[in-house]
Amino acid sequence: MTREERFLVDSMLGSLVTWLRILGYDTEYWKGDDREMLEVARKEGRIILTNDREVVRFAEKNGMPVLGLTSPDVPEALAKIALTFGISLEFDGRRTRCPLCNAPLQSSGSRWYCGECGKEYWIGSHWIDISRKLSEAKRRLMELRDCRA
Ligand SMILES: [Zn+2]
């Protein structure tokens, strides 16, 4: 039921954490030492997303999956992650995770419940914003693919 790729997101890219979790990807938010971050990523088999060039260089040198992201723009970043690692930009209610604590959510009809932090979610007005951002991400992905072809 869970998505395969796991991520570790650098503190500067915090807004991405929420989106990857909504899309169902196990995502840790890192706010600490770079060296430790690399260690955790290696141990837990996580792809590093960072805006730190030094981290990108180090990870590449050591054969660790990494993606350097310079823009804070969410659709742009999601499109680049999808292009590089093949993640899905489709929301799947059976695989979504808690944006706050990363635990897989249990669904009942159009509601979701987090067994970890107790938060409840449902399709409300914020949903329009979510689907708009994901559509934008998919559009950018198509543009990126065209550039490559
Ligand atoms: Zn939670």
C-alpha cells in the first residue's frame, strides 16, 4: 500500500514535506547537521532533497540519490522530483500520509484519520488548492519532458 520512494527534505524546503506526504511518500523533515542528515539518508535509504550545493556534491560523490532544488516553487519542485525519480503526482486516498507527522492515514469514506497524532482530514475548500497545485505540477512536468526530448 505504501509508495516506494522515501525522502529526506532539507530545512530550507519545508513546504515540500507536506506535499510529498499528501502524495503518499514517506518524508522526513531535516533541521539539523548536514553530516548527520547524510548519515540518516544512507541508513534509511532516503532520497535527499536539498538546496545546499555542498550536500548535493557530497551525496553525488558517494553515490547517494540526491536532487538539488533552488526554487521554493512547489509545482516546479514536484515536477523536477517526478522527472528525476518517477514519483506519481496523482493523489491516492488509500496511500496518503499525515502532512503533520508522516504516518499513513486511515480513510473512511471522504475522511482521513491519523492514528499517530489524532488529526482528522476531509475534502474541503483547501482541496481546490491542492488539486490546482498538483495540476500545475503535472503541467510543468510535461514541459520538462518536452525540453528533454
Ligand atoms: Zn498525524
